[in-house]
Amino acid sequence: MKAFNHMGYHDLDEGAHAAHRKAIAVAGEQADAEEVARIVDALGFDPVLAGPLAEGKRLEPGTELFGANVDAEELRAMLARYPETVRGQEVARARAAA
């Protein structure tokens, strides 16, 4: 399970229950991700399911999403753009070679 690691701690503190909700990506197996998504929502953020745990790569340093403090619509757009980024292409090549 991967969640809460792409946003800085200060943004987590200031963003919870804000009038314009920020989004938190959740990567993991479906049942677990849905449970974590409920927790994310209860903490005042919009959960965005990012897929299985392997897709947590999209949330790591070196990606557009790392450090992002955005709403759900923009977070979904960042997740969708990842395969076309340099980092996304590097990961795809590594996975194909494995």
C-alpha cells in the first residue's frame, strides 16, 4: 500500500479539510486501496486510486507527481501523463527487460 508519500508534510497539515480539497494518490491491491481511500477521505483529502502497488512508481521522487499539492482532477492528469514522461519510459523499458 502506498499513500501520503507524494505530498510534503506541510501540505498535508495545511491541506486537510481545506475549502478546495487536495488529492492523495493511493496505490495498492483493490480491497486495501479502497479501505485506505476511506481513511484519506476522512482526513479531508480526495482519494485517487492509482492502481496496483507497482503503479506506486508514479508517486516517487523524479516524477511530476512527487511533491504535488493539487486537486483530484490534476492528480489524475499527472497519473495519466506518467507513461509519456522520461521516468515513465525508463520504468517501462526496465519492466519489459525483466
